[in-house]
Amino acid sequence: MNPQTHVRYEAALKVTGQARYEGEVMPPGMLHAALVESPVACGEVLSVDAARAETVPGFATIVTRADSESLRPSGATALIREKAIHFHGQPVALVAASTGSQAREAARAVHVATRVQPAVTHLDQAAGAAFAPAAVGRFPAASRRGDPSRALSEAELIVRNRYTTDVNNHHPMEPHAVVCWWEDHRAVVHTSTQAVFATRASIAHAFDMPAGDIRVLSRFLGGGFGCKGQLWWPWMFWAMLASRKAGRPVRLELSRAQMFTLVGRRQATTQDLSLGFVDGRLTAIEHDVVAQTSTHADFSDSTAVYTRLLYACPNVSTAHKLVRTNEPHPVPMRAPGTAPGTFALESAMDEAAGQLGIDPLELRMRNFAAHDQESGRPWSSNRLLECYRVGAERFGWARRHERAKSKVGRWTVGFGMATTLYPAIRQACKARVRLSLDGSLVVQCGTQDMGSGTYTALGQIAADALGIPMAKVTVELGDTWLPDGPFSGGSQVTASIFPAVEAATSKLRAMLANLAVGDPGAPLGGRRPQEIEFRDEMVRGRSSNVAERLVDLLARGPADGLAAEGECAATDHQALAATGMGYGAIFVEIGVDAELGEIRVRRVCGTFAAGRILNPLLARSQFIGGLIGGIGMALHEQTVTDRATGCILGKSFTDYLIPVHADMPEFDIAMIEEDDPHLPGGVKGIGMLGTAGIQAGIANALHDAIGRRVRHLPIRIEDCLASAY
Ligand code: MOS
């Protein structure tokens, strides 16, 4: 398959408003729901009194902890089955009414009595109680190779610093919503989720019902970034319970303010990092991370995991610890692990380069890891050195200081660079393709498109395999009636669907080839099926001009056309012969206005090596989207907790800043071709590759511009004011 620049399959549907998001489904008789939130951050619910709420016009029903007792206990139901209050704003009841405003009014009229306990509202408050989590994602929480403390004591240069990153929230444009109803014992659940099958499994478990009686749909999403998963489930269960109680469909949509508390966050981190060098080579790394988790569950990003393998170094130890606070629970968010982790590592490499008098790019190239030093395995492919070379050339890295004046108008200009990486793995996936007599193709997979291009990728893989134009392809996603597909996350979807669709289309090609050669009177009759190729809606002989139209061929087959299913297995991490990683080099130019403390990203060059690129247009868009998220983390996004009450402050886009067009620089994106023999189709994920590295690139450029080293994110105005340095 050749890389093809197809525009988004669903672009016209979205810009014309025809794409139906699940929260826009409007069944007749639908009730609207609102959540009653805890006014305290820690304690217990004593009672919920709905007497006044019941008098509000339109009131239909209320669901509380008492109703949740019918649900099976699990991590997904704990928050709605137990009395404990873990964070400010934790829902204690759900009210359904005829309209949304009636539901909100009734929710305000519910009286909640609580027993209040002192809340832990900051990481530092409970630092003494830090504990090691069981694991960080799929990795061990701690690692050690060699003797890092001895190597540090023998190093010529030690760079030892603390880096901190603050809490961020995901904030997809579309908030979470559910529209649900019951058909006898069967449930229909339209909800904005990154994982229809995992959502179905959670419902099946909680309600103790067969998965086959549940249909979950999520056909269009206005973004996800990691928050449209498990933390949404309890509130969705309550909407389902309300629907069952009222005997009517129920709709719940979170407010923007609730998107700060109810669906997860990027955890704050404190990272102590030491690098030891001898002769410009890394001889020791110690990376210790302390991060926030909630009082009801453990979550740790894989923050220091990539420090284990990014550079060649014989003595490395990493560790993760967690601290419980009465704040909302963290979940993966946009480059989980790599974004905060590379901020520390790539900032420290820059500090080391300065102290060693070695160019930061040269230092990285000198410390390139030729294989995965943690597992001892070779890389499945790794063209990071090529990324450095090509990116530096495009950006003009070597001539950066001679080319640019350090002052451009009011801007003091600086340059920085950093490395990014992300694992290339895949999930189990099934896909179905169906070719109708009119030559149109339907491709089906129960994965989702978060807005990242899955419709297009799925359609074009199948279309290209069968020589059919995209205009004749229908793609169906986001429905548990479709074959089991992967959750949309971990930059794994394209790598997962590719082998499944290839398996399905190759079965279909075999059926078509047999039809083509099987009829002695047909143009290709009597040839060997291996000689058949598929192009321009025709089957052709490879070595001749003879061809037959697909529609003529299909007319000789079954009346309902031809269909086939394919599947692929998830990455077997135990059996891997090689470590799959995508890499990139990020080069950044920034300007600082020291009078205003304003910092502006002027230019970014991202050069990425991430396997085979199926659709350069989509890939470029993904890389730019990732970089924008990284710029947001570096300069804009910060969730602030009121330390007195545990309440999140400024729960709106007025106070929580996200990058807008006017903040964005010129992006130069380059993709280095990789031919990876270890991964099916040579496909690596790219979604979150651009989201890491850039943070350190910006901090490094800031140091280059004004000589000030900022070791926390986000970088703030006061860090850049002339009076600060
Ligand atoms: Mo993502 S943070 O894997 O949705």
C-alpha cells in the first residue's frame, strides 16, 4: 500500500452538522439529568433529602447511593456505592426531570448532610506517606541496572535537579454525555467513550447482565485525550438507573466545570533526576518520581519508564511513588508518562550540555542507545539519529545563533531542542469487510474515531487493498454490534486495525480471485489466482492487459455479495523479539518579551520516525495536534486547587488556558520513512509522539533566550519577567 493523502472521511458530515454525536440522540419522552455534588472534599454522606427537590416542576426521579446497592461492587461502582466522600464535587445523587434546567434546579434543592473530615489538598501535605504503586501502566514501578550511586560518585559531571509538573485536565471540546434507555431487560447506551467494548463490559459487570443485552454506541467523538474511559462510568450507571426507575430514556451531559472533577486529570509530579557523565557520555541516571493519586484508587503514569531506555547508559535506577490527596483521580492524559518524564530528562540533558560545553544536539547523538538497554532487545526499528540530522538541517540548528538576531522587535529569541518517543504496540482487533454487488464496500470495526482520523484510516486500508476508490467506501465504527475493536488510546488504533483489515481484505481478495479465474468464459478464466491484482475497481492479470470489472465478477457470486472477517492479536510483551518505539526530534524557536513576561513559540520543527505512514495528511495533522497539546502543557494549562477547601478554582476556560490559534507558531513537520520488519505492516502509532519533548524544547529555548532555567510546568509569566532573572 502506498501512502495516500485522503481527506477526512467524515469531514463533510462534521462541517455540515450531520455527524450525530451521541449526546444529540433525542429519543421521545427523554428526561434530563443533573448531578448533586458534594460541598466538601473529605468525609461521609450522612443523608440525602430530596423532599424539596420533588416539588420542583418536572421532577421525575432521584438516584442515590441506596439505588447503587443493586450494582455489583467493583472499582467502577465504588464511588457510587460507598458513603465516603473523596473529593470536592464528588456526585452524591443524580436527579432527572423533564428539562435540563428543571433537573439542575431540582439538584440544587437536594439537601445533603455530611460528616466533614480534614482533607489533604496538596501533594506536599502527605509526602511522608508516599508509597510505591503495584505498577506503572504495564511496567514495573521501579527499575535498576548497574550501580547508579557508585557511578554518580565517580562521574566527572553530575546534573542533579528537581522538576515539577502541575495538574492538567483533558478538556475535549465535547463533554461526556450519555443518552440511555431500557428495552425490557436490554440496555441501549449512547455515550461519548473511547472504548465501547470496555464500557459494555463495565455495564455487564455492574448490572450483572449478559454483554449481549447491552448495546453501546459512540460513533463520533469531539476528542478524548484519555478522559473518556472508566471515571465516567459511575455517573453513566446512575443515568441508567434513573432511566430504569423512571421507565424513560435519560440524558446526562457534564458541564465544563464538571470536566475538571469527574473524568480524570493529568497527575502532578515531582521528579528528582540525577545524570552523571564521563567524557560527555551518560554513566549514571537516577530518576525518582512522586505523583498525586486520589484517596479511592491508585494511578501512576509511566513517567520515569522512558528514562530507562532513551539513552545509552549502564547504570540506571528509576522509581515511582504516589501520594494520596482528596483531589480528583488521575488517569492517562495526552502522552501519559512521556510528557512529564521527557520534560525532566530532556531539560536535564540540556543543562548537562551547557555545563559540558557540548552542543545539546551533539550530546544526544553521542548518547544514542543502539538497542533497548533495559530489556537487552534490539529496536524493531529506530531512526532517531536520522530525525536529529534531518530536523537540525530543516530548522537551521547549527546556524541558529548566527542566523537570528537575539532581538527581533520586542522579542528576545532563543532556541531549544528535545527528543520524544512513544511505544509502538497494538491491541487485539477484529474487522469485517463486505463487498456488495454494486461494487461498494463496507468496512466495520467496533473502535472509535476521537477526531484523529480512524474513519479515514480504516476506509483507506480496505479500499487500497481491494483497488476501490474511497468514494465507494462506507466505514462503520463505534458500536458494540460491530466486530470487537480496540479502545481509542495509547496511539495504538491504526497499528491494531491495519493487520485486522489486511487479514479481512486478503480473504476477500482470495474469494474474488477464485471467482475471476474459476469461470473459463471470463476474461481471466483459467489463470492462477496469484496472478490477479486489484486496481481501479477491476481485477487484472499482473503480466497482461486482461481485466474484469469487480461488478461483473460479483454478479457471478452470492446474491448478497462477499464478506470476510479478519483479526489480529494484541502485542505479546513476553514474546517480543524487538522493542517497538517511535521517535522524534523537536526543535523550537521562542521569543520572550521580558517587559510583559510574555513567551511565544515562534517556530517548531518536528521530525518523526514512526514506521510506515499510511496517510501523510492525517499524520501531519496528528503530529501538529500533539505538539499543540504539548505547548498547552508547557505554557498554558494548569488546574488549581484551593488548598483550604479542596475545591478546584476557576472551573472554566476563562481561567484554565488552552492554546488558541493566535498562540500557535509555524509548524514544520517531517516524517522519516521506516521499514520495520517486526511490526505488522510496519505501522507504529503516532498520536502522542508529538505531545512529549516539546515541553523541554520550550524550557530549553527559554534558557537559551534569557538564561533562566525553569524546572516547572507550566512556565508562567512571572518566570519570564526581566525582574525574575
Ligand atoms: Mo490516551 S492518554 O491513550 O487517550
